[in-house]
Amino acid sequence: MGALHSYAATVRWTGAGQTGTTTYTAYSRDHEIDLAGRPTLPGSADPAFRGDPGRYSPEELFVASLSQCHMLWFLHLASAAGIVVREYSDEVTGTMRVESAGAGQFTDVTLHPHVVVDDGPQVTDEAVAEVHRRAHDHCFLARSVNFPVLLEPVSSPIRHPPAFPTTSARPPPPVPGRARRVPRSPRRSPARTPCPGPLRGSSR
């Protein structure tokens, strides 16, 4: 049996106002999410369900958490594979169906990760795609849901290192077939040596 990890949070409703839940429209959906030692997270319902659009909904946080989980596994597995990641972003999307009776469920979440990696002998598009596949297989949250978490990576550019250090004063190599002009040094007049006087045998 594997190791067990426990997680805890406190969710506190702050939207009772003066009337509480006397009617469906009488109360606010605002609430606070407290995690020990961290800033309070302001929560609310989805605006479609009378929530505050300026606060975080559980559906949004749920979708974001799947993206976070995949990203963290990808970074870990990339480092183990010798792939140096410089940038990572994901425009994750999720779809939820609400049934006529009011209940609902997510039907899918799609990740669109975009990464920038350093060039290297073992770095190819296939190698990056394989790290994504392994990250998906390892993600704790993707393994815990009953709907598909789809993976549609955006083309991952490989960042090639510069041909020479950017701090160097070396000029770029010449273009083949084109002579490179070499700047000429300014011409200087030859130094003049003072004449020591009339030479012997001179008529002067």
C-alpha cells in the first residue's frame, strides 16, 4: 500500500446578509476558502448560478487544478529526462452539462499546454510529447475523475542557443557568396624625421 497524503481546508460562507436563505435570490453565494498559512481565497458560485464574477468559482478552480497537476508532473519528468523547460502555459478548458432536474457533471477537460525547451541531443518533438503522455498517466487528479482529461499540446518550440555569447563583441559569420567588407584604418602620414643639417658635399 502506498503512502497516504491528507489535505484540509476551511470553507466559510459570508453571504447570509440580513435574510439568510429565506428565498433563492435573498442570499449571496460569496464565501472564503482558508488554507493554513496562506492568503484567503475569495469564492462564489458561477455567475450563471447567481455568483460574483469577481470571485473564484469551484468549477474554475477544479479545471485549473487539473492543469496544475499535469504541469507539475511534466516539469518533474522533463527534468528527469534531461529536457530543460524555460516556459510553460496552458489555456485549459472544461465542459459541464447541467441536467433538466438541476444536477450536473463535467463531461471533459482539455489541456492545451505550450512549453519552450532548450535544444539538446535528446530533445525532439516526440520526446516532449512522451513527457506529456507520462505526466498525464501520473497526474493524481486526472486519475481521480470519471471523465476524460484530454491532452492537446500546442506546438512546443525548441529554443536554440545563440551561435556565440550575446555579450561577445565577435561579429556574425559572413554570408556565403558575399564578401565581407573590412573597415580600413584611417590613413596616417609617415612620421617625419628632423633633418640634422646640411650634408657634407652639399652646395649649401
